[in-house]
Amino acid sequence: MLDARKQNTHTLRTADWFKTATRWTQLTFVEDDPEKYDPAFWIDVFKRTKSNAVCLSAGGYIAYYPSEVPYHYVSKYLGDKDIFGALVDAARKLDMHVMARVDPHAIHDDAAKAHPEWVMINADGTPRRHWAYPDVWVTNAYGDYNSVFMPEVVTEIVRKYDIDAVFANRWQGHGVDYSEDSARRFKDMSGHALPVKPDAEDPAWQAWVQWRRRVLTDMIAQWDDAVKAIRPHASFIPNMGGASLMEFDLSVIARHCPFLVVDHQGRKGLELGWSAGRNGKRIRATFPDRPVVLITSIGPEEEYRWKDAVTSGEEMQLWINDGTAHGLYAWFTKFNGVVPDKRWVEPVADAFALQAAVEPVLESMKPTAEIAVIDPSTTLRHWAPEERHSAEKHDLGLYHALVEARLPFELLSDQVLTEENLDRFKLIILANASCLSDAQNAAIRAYVDRGGSVIASYETSLRDEFGKNRPDFGLADVLGARYVSGPRGIVKNTYVALSGDHPINRGFDGAERIMGGTRLIHAEPSADAKTPFLYVPDFPDLPMEEVYPREDPKGAAVIARETGKGGRTVYIPWNIGEIFWEVFAVDHARLIANAVHWALGKTPRVTVKGKGVVDLALRENDEGLALSLFNLTNPMMMKGPIRDNYPLAAQTVSVEIPEGRSVAKAWLVVADRAASFSFGNGRAQVEVPGIDRLEVLHLTWK
């Protein structure tokens, strides 16, 4: 396995330090840690996990070093110690990269009394107590606390300690601040009073979303400039949460954030095992060439917040290594330096060892795929964060259908629909990109003119970037569909009927109709389009004696066309992604897979046959490609924590060989041995004997 010191030495304290910060330990101190925690235990953890980077609590809400900044609260247990500085020194002796963590979301009474403008104000005008610990106050993230006080803290930490970055947690605020200062600044910019509640239809809410975006991105630039003024190689790294970068000015991220951190630490409720990899794809959807680090918790992530508990070792490894499969750097976090339950150490060490084993292959390659699902930032930005999960069902359903179909794919943000980005893919999928600007529609139209293929569903392109309804689809000509009416619903007991003989309606042998959606749009197909499915007109679902259709199928339920430019388009005018996510109907999965295969117009570049559910990721360079196969097959696949891992039997991988090349070697990276392969019809057939958790098939060309 890799030695952290050997790997890091050439990048230590350089502008490229983050490129070798691939396995992170995060220790988040609690206030009494200076008296109780054992630093030797943590130094041993650094070594056992082969961590080459560490993120340590430094300050913000509580300082774990002797701070001299006025009103920067220092742990009452610190005494004459400096536990932050001591661990920084210990990590540097191991040639590790070091990042200081700050949390600016709360303050104590003395600071609140001296600077009431630092405290967030509720809609009723009262200062906001902390929701979980009412002895302290929630800070106003949009005012002087983050623009004046915290830069002083950051500057002190960077000046005093040998670190590479400052990482901020909970720095983005907690909703609308109703202080006089925020109200005045917001009114000056927008002309609106502050919104009273999240409402995508309210112009004041939309303006506030834009104002907050500007304030936060300006803050990133300010803090990063403060860091670089002292240590030019270092950066301020904001915690981006678990979403895409829709809330930030991308030009500021491009200038100031050399790598990105996604904070979705584990599964809660009903959540698929592939969610970890999706996190990375969503961040990479905007900046495909920047490293992405995935934060993983060692504990459960349910709403009841057992922050000092330990989840199953298999669940930790699932989350960390599904990220590994998609090229994410590994990071585990532990809250509280005292460790009453050590059952997490070995699973994290095993997961990090697996990460280290595949790094030498994956780090030299870039993610690649023939298919991209468009991450609809322009649409999702209209939703309040706490309601966004409902809007994302369309995308989640399409995502899972592609995983089931064993099709490697990437995400591409609708914020970066450049020719270069789009032309990386043969097919793009818009699950429900209802809000698209004229410029975004034009970019997609030009992509189709260059031979690209498109699948779209439901309300895609029916609204502009501000959420205003259009009289017709913005992509009507591309999709071969004219908007007539809708959507209507929720409609129950609805069906779509097979119509004619088309590849999209094959594989439903014995069925004349299958389940339809619950929200339906009436669209008229263009003359050159086919309709493989038609709507079955509504009929009752009760009394049972009345459950039969009264009319023959009519109205396009799937519209498919050849573009004449080398590509194909499919439009599904109902909520297939959303309803598949809710119901997981087998027929909907088949319909989606059929549409994708037909729209590609060819055998996929990579196919994988075998039993089980496998999350695929493809990377390549000029010398070859690497296919990651992550085993998701588990009775707890859809809700953690998993109890055990169930190895997969043999899988057959077929790969299209680039023109003029042949296979020099097929290597199983995790098994660390050669794989047998054969040739036929321009493809290589490779046998992967079995997959425990993760295997990476590395093909090199000659």
C-alpha cells in the first residue's frame, strides 16, 4: 500500500498540495477535549488509515488554541495548552497536509452583547437563539460577523500555524436574516422587502436567493484573499454541502477553490447506496477537472443526530468506497476526540486501504462517458433548500434507472452548457429541466445540430430561467413536440399503450399497455416523429366494476424522432423519472433503458453482463481506460445501514476498442492480477471473476 509520506513529499506546501490530499482524517473537537482526549490515539489513527491529510478544529465558535482576537471564545478547558497546534505539528512530522476547520454559525453571550449586529434576527424581530443549544446565539452570516470578525480569526490561524487551508463549516447561514442591516442592503439591491417565507413564485424570494448568492460568493473571495496574503500556496475551502454548486457564482469558485468538498456524510431514511458517488458527480458536473473530496461520517446520519454513535463498518465502507469508484477523495469525520466506541477504526482503515490501492490507476485518468444527465440547477435554484428534494425526484429516478441498466454516465450542470462540455457526450438526458434560458436552449439545439442526441421528459424547457411559463416548449423543434396543455394530475390508474413496432416499446411481450405517469402533458408530435406509446384515456379506479377503458389509446405518450443530423431525440411528456423514483416499476425502468439505447444509436461503448446491481464509473487517458465496478447488491441497498457485504459472481465486460488500437493488458487492480480477455467485432471481452466490494478493470492499449 501507499506510504503517505513518500506520496506527499513533493507537493508539501506547494500550490499543488491538494492533488495528493486523497485520504483525509477530520477530528472535530468538543469543548472538554483539551482535558480528556488522547492525542497519541489520533496520531496512531493517522498512521493506521494511511491518511495523507488532516482537517482539525481550530476556531470560530470555540477556539482550541490561545486566540488573541477579541470575543473569539477560547475553550474553558484549554488552560495553557494548544491542542490544535500540537496536532498540526504531529501531522506535519508525518508529512501530512493540514487544513484548519472553523465553524462560524454560533456565538456566546459576551460577543452577542458586545455586537448584537452579529446575531441573526427572526422574522418577528427577536434575536435567534440556537435551535439545539439555546445558551448561545445563531450568527448572521450575511453581515459583519462573517465579513469583519471571521477574517480576523482566519488571519490569526493562518499566521500562527503551518497549514495549507482553512475549511469552513456551517458558514452559509440558516435562512433569511431579518436584521435592519440585511433588510436595507437587500432593498437597495432588489427594491423588495425581505420575503416572509420560501416561495418559488414570489419575486422577493427569487431576489433574496440571488442576493444571498452574491453575498456568499463575495465572502469566499474575501476569506481566500486573507489566507493567500499570508500563505500564497494556501486556500479557503468552503463546505459546499451535499448539493451542486447552484448557489454560488461559478467564476468565484473557479478563481478561489482549487478543489471542492461535498458534505453528505451518509444515508438517512430511504436512500440508495449510489448516493455517495452521485454527490461527486454533481460537483464534477460544473468543474469536471477539479478534485472532489467526499466527507463521510462514522456514525448514523438520521435526523435524531446521534453524533457520538458508530454505524456498521460495512455502511462506512459502502459510502467511502462508492465515492472511490467515482474518483472522489476519501474523508472520514469524527466528532469528539474522546473515543468510547472504537469499532469504526478498522472499517475506515480498510476503506482507505482500498482507496489507496486504486489511486495510482484512477489519478492519471479523467471521468468519461457517452451519456450525461443534465443537473438542472436553473430549475432547482427556484426551490427552497428544504423543499428541493421533491423537485429532485425526476433526476433521482432517471439516475437509478441508468444504474440498473448498467450504463456508465456522468452529470453535466446546465450552468456550463458549452460546446466543449456538451460534445464530450453522445447523449444528454433532461429528466425535468423545466427552467431553461433561451441561451441554454440554443446550446442544446446547437448540440443536436452537431449530431448529439437528447432524451427529455415532463416540463423540460416549458419555463424560462426566471420560472415564467412559455407558450410552447423552448426545445419544441429539438424534441419534435408542440405543447398543447397541462400538466394535469395527480391522475390515478393511468396507462400508456404500446403503439406500432419500435425499439423503445420492445421487451414488453404479452402486454398491450403498461403503467403511466401521474402528471401528464398533452403534446402534439411533429410530422417526422414516431409515437411508440400512446396515452390510454382516463377511466375510473373504483368501483371495481367500473375499472375498464372507455376509449382507444390516443395522444402521444412517447415521441421519438431521427434528427437528420446523426442523432435522435426522445420526449416523454409525463413524469416518468419522478414516478419511477416513487414506485420503482420494472416497466418504467425498461422504458427508460430502451429510450437510452435507441437514442444512443449504437451498442454502448461499455457493457457489463452478470447478476446483481453494479454502480459503474468510466475513466480514461491516452494509454487506456479504467472501469470501476462497485457492488451495490445488498438487501439494505435502499436503506442503510447494511449489515454485511454480499460478493458478486463473475461479470462479463465488453469494451469497444478505439480504432487503430488493441488491448495490451487487462488488469484487475483490487485483485492485483491479470484478467483473461478475448476479441471479436472490434470489442474486447473481459471476464471479471467476481467482485467483493469494488473492482477496477484497467485496460491498456497498444
